[in-house]
Amino acid sequence: MLIFVMRRAATMALTMIVVSLLLFLALEINKESVAIKVLGAYSSGEQRELWLENNGYNDPLPVRYGRWLGNFVTGDFGESTRFKTPVNEILWPRLGNTGILALATFAVVIPLSLFLGVLAGMKEGSRLDRTISVSSIITTSVPEFASAPLLAAIFVFYLGWLPGTSGMSGGFSLIQLVLPVMVLVLYDFGYVARMTRASMAEVMTTHYIRTAVLKGLPYRTVIARHALRNALIAPFTVIMLQINWLLSGVIVVEYFFAYKGFGALLLEASLNDDIYMIEACSMVAVFVAVGTQTLADVGYTYLNPRIRFS
């Protein structure tokens, strides 16, 4: 297991290096463009040249990349041109806010989708199965930019039960999380439920499940000890992918509800050509992506021991 984890960690580090090189070449290979984004389009040529000299942009490209990568490793992301403050002071609080939103969404999505998916898979072809399957397809077919205004119209303007924004201007407020979480749950739970349903239905037709039933084992024991663990292998991949989506794929929800999260920050940085903020957000998103993939690989070894010895 230790060798397996070390290999995955090495793969993760190599992936980060390759992505960092591509990101550096895409955003900083043209030093004049960097100077314009930092100083503004109306800066003079002398101002740009002086800035490039003072910040080491006249050094050879490999030297610049090594210094850039070293700064990232040590947590120095530079200064945001949009907020006029170090990137760290903006990035980490926003990332924490998205983490809160993701945890709240996960706390609802995972139990709900697994429970419904297992129920549908146990009763394949039944009315319950068809109802859950159709509901999952309908909810996942409605994008966030459609469900967000619809739910806001119902719960904010018509019923008046919930606030229309989630800016948390007066401090953390649980009620302001309800609508964003509701939109994300409505859109997301169907994916995991359908994957769980398909996996559970396949497991229920295997020979060892039929043998366990014919031996007279209680049905609950067959489901809990034999079927459920194997049925969770396929949904585990989808569940881990949701972490990446909840980090940077919730831009629409965060922007619509004025939620100060990571996705909204990435959008704002892109709209304002905040190059250092874009680089920091990109590297954080890649780190989370490869990190969750590594956790998924390790999790597979517990759910399916055959992978451990292959």
C-alpha cells in the first residue's frame, strides 16, 4: 500500500509540474503582455520596461519559470491587480467559502443519491425504479442558470421564505446557504443516483448474490454485506469528480447568489485580466483535481481488493 501511495504521489507531482509549465507558457511567455495586464493598457513603454527589469522578466525563460514555480511552492502568489492586495489574502477565504458550500451540498447529495440509487437498483423495472430514474433525468437536464432563477422566484419573491442573495455581508448565515445548496443538489444528485442505480442493478444479477439469497441469508444481510460494497465502486468515481465540479464548476450559482466563493473569484479575475489571481486559482484547481484522483485511486483499493494486487 505504501508503494502504491508513493507512486500515486509521484504521478500527482509530475502532473502538477507539467500543468504548471503549460500555464506559465500560456500566460507569461509574452512578458510585454504581463506588463500591460499589471500596469494597465495606458502605461508607457518606459514604465513597462522598468517594471519588467525590476521584477526579473528580462531573465531567460527557464530562470523565470524556476523562480515562478518556486514562488508557488512557497505560497507566494504575487499581488492581485484587481484587488491591489496579495493574492493569498483573497484566495484562501474565498476557497474556504466554497469549501463550506461544497460540504453542505455533499451532506445532502451523497446520502440522498446513494439511498435513492440503491432503492432503484434493488427494484429494477419497478414503479419506484422508474420514478427515481425519470426524476433524476429531469433534474440533471435543468442547468443551474435555469433552476436558480426559478427557485429564487418561488422561495424569494412568491413565498418570501429565503433571502435572494448569499453575500454573507453580516457574517455567516446558514439560511443564506439554503438556496445555493438547493440549486446544486437539484442539479447534481441525479448523476450519482443514476450511476448507483445502474451499478446496484448489475450487482443484484450476479451469481454470488443469487447464491446468498438461495442459501437463505436475510435479504438485508445480502444487501449490506455483499451487494452494497461492490455497487459503490462505480459511483465512487462520480462522487470524487463532484469535488472538482463543486470547486470551480459552481461559477453560475456563486455569481447568481452573490456568494463570495472560489468560482466567482475565478470569473472576476478572468474578466479583469488579473493574471496572478488567474494563475493561483488555476494551480489550486489542478491540485484539487489531481488530489481527488489520487484519493479515488486509494479508495478503490479498499472497495475492490483485486485492484490492490493487480
